[in-house]
Amino acid sequence: MSSDFIIRCSGVGKAFQLYRHQNDQLKQIVLGLWKKFYTEKWVLTDVNFDIAKGERVGIVGHNGAGKTTLLQMLCGITQPTRGFFDVRGRIAPILALGSAFDGLLTGQENARIGAAILGLTRTEIDRRMASIAAFADIGSAFEQPMRTYSSGMVARVAFAICVHADADILIIDEALSVGDEPFQEKCEDYLVEFAKTGTILIVSHSLDYLETLCDRILWLDNGVIRESGDSASVIARYREAMHPAGDPVQRGA
């Protein structure tokens, strides 16, 4: 592996603990030194890849392949069970920021907290708040409690925060599938502009969009990277695997 990377995963595996009975988790805490009260479900087993600065990399794989779990590890939301990863730069995670919003707080209040989590100072947040509100474009609702928002409105605020975070890396998990068409187009235009200088790691089921945006595709299958290569070639083979001979191939699915 090259030393010139901005993201590196080396032998990364992730197992979740599954408990059959409601009180088994408590038993594990108390008696776990002597007996295991859970079974392990390995979502990722041996993931290895490097991403260079400025690359636009897409991840494909069937539902349950571990795509979101991988992104969550890179964002620090969960830790690998084995292996390690290294991220050299500020991440804007357009996948989980919205899930941490407080429904009792307004959109603006949540935007301030979210921007601070991503590393912006109070002065930077004050200076950019009007622009964040304009990008989200939800009008007076920005000053209303977020519990009144639709999922699309929450996504607008989350994306708007990340746009203003001075990130080196955007990590995106199907964020563009939420919201109306004009907002999706606005997000896509931003990604095209960001890609000129920044690094993008994106999960999407829109294969046509990934083929257009990304330089390279990682195909995640059975807990490992099955294939890595140029977007057109990998997506073509992924489509063939998802739709065997005789089955109709749906573009963008």
C-alpha cells in the first residue's frame, strides 16, 4: 500500500453481538469473564483499501453487505472489532449528523451544535449561519423545533451543515435520495464542485450517478472488497452479478 493516502483500512472487521434473551446482555456484563452469552454476527471480515487525496470513490454492494457499517467506522461512530483504519483530514459525515439532532431544538440551534461537532469555532458558525440557512432553504421552519420537520427537511439541514464545514473528506450514505428534485440537484452540483479539490467516499444504489461522479468503485461482498477498479468496469460487472443472464437489468438500480 502507498504511504500517500487520506483514508486507509487494513484488515478491518466488525462483528455485532447478538443476544437471544433479554437479560443475556446483563449476564455478559457481570459474568462475561467466564462465559459468553452472545453470538457474533460478522458484517465485515477483512476490508483493505487506500483512498488517495482528491479521489472520488463509490461503494456498492447488496443490502446488508456492510456498506453503512464501514462508513460509520470511518466517521468514528463505531469501532472495528479487529484491524485498523487511518483517516488524515477533517470529515464531514453526511450520514449520521442528522440522527443526532435534538427534536426539541430548532433547526438553527441544531445547526450550531452540528457545526461545532464538525470543528467550526463559534465565530465561524456565526459568520456562516445565514449561508447554512440559505442552502437548507426551509424558510421560517429553520427557527422551529426540528420535531416538526419531515425527513427531507432534516436532510437539508444536515447537508447544509456539512457543506460549510471546511471538510477535506465527504462521507455520504444515500443522502441524495432524500429531499425533492431541486434540492438533490443542488447537492449534486455541490459535490461536483467539491470533487475538484476534496475527497469523496459515497454509498449509493444509483449506479448511473456513481459511474458519473466517481473515479473508482469498491465492491463490498461477504465482508471483503470483492473488486476495486475504474467505475465503468466494476459497475458493469456488479450489474451482471446482480442481474444474471436472462434477468432484466435496471439502469440505476
